Amino acid sequence: MEVGDFLEDDKSEMHDVADTVQTLGCMCNEGLSSEKTLIESSEGLLKSKNSKVDACKLNARLEECFPSSTLSLKDNHINQFGDTGGVPKPPDKMMESGSSAAAVCAGLNFDFSKLKGEICLDKLSIRELHEVFKATFGRETTVKDKLWLKRRISMGLTNSCDISTTMFMIKDNNLVKKGDDEGSKDVDGSFTHDPSVGTIDVNCKGSPSSIGSQSEDHQIGSGKKLRNHGVDLDSGSEQLHTEQRTAKRMRKPTKRYIEELSEVDSRDYSQRLMSSPKNAGLGQIAPRSFARPVRNVLSDGRTVVTRLDSLGGLGVHVPYVSRVRRSRPRKNVMALMMSNESGIASLCARCSCNLKFQFFAELEKDRQHSVMSRSELEENLRRTQADSSGDNSDDNVVTVPTAKGGMRRKHHRAWTLVEVMKLVEGVSKCGAGRWSDIKRLAFASYSYRTSVDLKDKWRNLLKASFAQAPPDDVMNSRKPTSMPIPEPILERVRELAETNARVPPNLGTSKPTVGSRNSQDTMSGYL
DNA sequence: ATTAGGG
DNA sequence: CCCTAAT
């Protein structure tokens, strides 16, 4: 990754990093690599004399990742000679940036005894240290802890050179400069309440992330400090805590925030509105450009919001597409499953796999999209209810202009896994082609699924099942568009397709017995 | 009214 | 999903 990338795509990168670190969690290898990247970039930035704000952000990023860091200063220096994204690197700047980087690491890495600053201070007595302290901070100190003084001084010196993260606090997702230097001790106040604090430490247990007390003990050979740092009233421990806390990552912006950001980037998408009148005005983004919403009253009395687009001056009505994420039912899915136990069981029997597990996986995946806007929640709730009752037929109605000037309604309702399974079940019982029968049997409660829908879906399933599974190529999209049909189901579809090819549905008088089981067995699931 | 197939 | 021809 190049430094330029960071500069241009600052926010998203930040989110990405945070995302990676958080989601991958214990994948410490991942964490390491990104940290390395970060440090490289930061050096590039410091050297290329970017604005202070950028530097601050970078520092924040460093903090964000450091708790899981096992990165040593040695690596850091090696990297300096390596590529840093093409940023020119005068040799005379080397020391400066090196020390700055070291200073950043000093408070976070236990290996700081090797640092120049401390080595020099090492020779001084406490009194001399006091003097240095006074010279550095312009005030006296009563602290007698040599270690504390040394580190304080070295930190203070560093802070005067570079932009220190301890001089800033986070407020409303912005970096705000703190007051005087001594206040840096208090900066932690803004960090302690961070709910995300500690997540990385927990996740990355593989690395020596406990920067604080434990590793500190080995350092304090000369120190008179006792082992119980927790109750240590000495301000030295306070300093320790400060260092720990400044190392905490800053709060990751909410998903909502990210969405809005990307929304701005992808210009056209921000023009979308809720199509459902129920949701109108809830959380939508004000449409930009010159398109303005228009309410159409259809012939059947429904009102549909469309957009009178001024493009080309034709006044074409383009439907607003619902911005909310359509999703499968969450809660009632299980209920449906339970009530359909036998059917599912029979399906599983052939697939020799636990479909219930798949369901849980799906639900879990959904749950991870936990940050939802209010409208989304409502939408989900509504949809869930609709799915179980199956009576909401006029949901998600949009109008599409036809060539003849007419307006045709267009429904869209994502197929849930349950529905797909019901469909497969039905096909296995009645055979492909007897869609009305299948609808009667398996989709009696789903009024919005017509027999044609079943047929279409089956067609799609066939297509999907015979298309070889693409090995997730460059399409590394984070959002897999929709829940892919679980392989076991596809297998079943394939199987049924073959069976059906051999045994055409026109079986005359007798009930079609396509599957391997007799129809009475499977029928019992619905009676 | 249902199905099949194209769009 | 929608539309429509053909049963």
C-alpha cells in the first residue's frame, strides 16, 4: 500500500483497518501486516511534511493498531530503507523520523530501554532528572521515580518535536487538541469510556499486547516500585496507565456513518428514496440534484413515489428504489422451520447435511449487520411478519415505465431460504411443472408467490445449480449480493432435475412420485 | 386457469 | 420479475 493511498482515501482506509483488525480479530498475522503498512505510511507522511491533521490521524491509526503489535523497532528501521510508497527520503531526515517513530513506540513497546533518550537520561541522578524535567516542562515535579521521570522527559521532548497523540482527544469523531502538556495525563478520560477499548487486546492474545504492567516489571530493575501497580499511588503508575490508554484505538465510526460517506462518493445512489410510503421521511437522505419526488396515484389506488427526473427534459418517471436492505426473516424463520420439521428432515436426509446449521449461519451472518437504521429495523420487522403471515402482497411495489407508456407494477420479494426449501420440497413431491399444485401444498400461506414465481425460481435454481461454483474470484465484494443458495440445496436441485428428466411430470392418473420416498411420507409434513 | 419460455 | 403465447 502506498502512502498516497492513505492520503487520498483517508477515511475509508481507516475504516478498513479498523474493520480488518476488529473482524479478523485474532488473526494476528493480518494485524501485523497492516501495522507495518501503517508505520511505513506514517513515516512517509512525517517526512513529506504533511499537514498536522494528517499526522495526527496517522498517529491515531498507529494507536489503533498498536495493542496487537509485536512490531519491533528493528523492523521499523529496516522498513525505512525499504519502500515507503515512493516518498523521497533524504538521509539527513533519517534520524529525525527515526526518533519520532521511536517515540511513538516508546510508550507502547516495552523494548524502549534501548532508546537513545533513555540511555542518556540513564546516567543522570534524580536531582538532575528533576532539572531536566523542569527545563522541559517549565515546572517542578515531586515525583521521585527515576523511570517515570525519564520517560516523562523523553516523551515531553518528543512531544515538542512531533505531534503527539497525547495532545489530542477524541470528540465527536474528531481529533481535538488538548490543553497543556500536563493535561496529557488526563487525556485518558476521553478514552476510558470507549466501549471498544480492549477488544483488540482480547482478540490478539497471541501477541504480547499487554504492554503495561507485566512487561514493565522486567524493566524496573532500578526502580523501587512495588509489584502491585494496580493500587500503586505513585504517579508513575498513573503514567503507565496513561500510556496504556493512549494506546487504545479510537472509536470506530458507526456503520451508518460509513454508509453515508460511501453514499456521497457514489453520487447517483444518494438520490434514492424510500419507495414505501410508510417509510417516507424516516431516515432518508435528501435527494440531491434536480430530481424531485412525485407521488403517483395508480389506477388501483396505491400511491407510488417516483422521481421526476429532469434528465433530457422528458420528464420520465423513474422509480425510486428502496434504499433499505431487503432481508430474510430473522426470528420467525426458526418457527417456520420447526413447524416444517419433517419436510426439512426429509430434505436433509438426502443431502446428508444439517440444514439447520446453515440456517443458523445465515441468521448469524445477518446479525452481524447489526447496525441498522431505524427504518431498516422497521422494514425488517414488517417483512418478518409478512413472511410468516404471507398476506402482504403489495409490498415493495414500484412502477416501471413500459415502452408503450404504460406503467407496470413490479414486485420484488427476495426468496428466503425457507421458501427455496419449500419449493424444492414441492418439486420433489409433485414434480417440476406442477406449479399450481406446489403452490397449493407448500405455499398456501404465501399469497405473494404465484405459481409463475415458483416456476421462475425453479428455473433460476436449476441455472444456479448447474453453474459451477465460481471460486470467489476477483469479485471480493464485501457484500455477497445475497445469500448464496447453500450447496446442499443446489445438489438436491440437480438431483431432482435429473430425476424429472427421466420421469416427466405427466404421469397420468397416479400421483407423481418423483422422489425416492413415497409421497405419503413426505406429504405428512403438510397435513 | 395453467404452463412454458422469452425478455 | 413481467409478459404472453399456447394449452
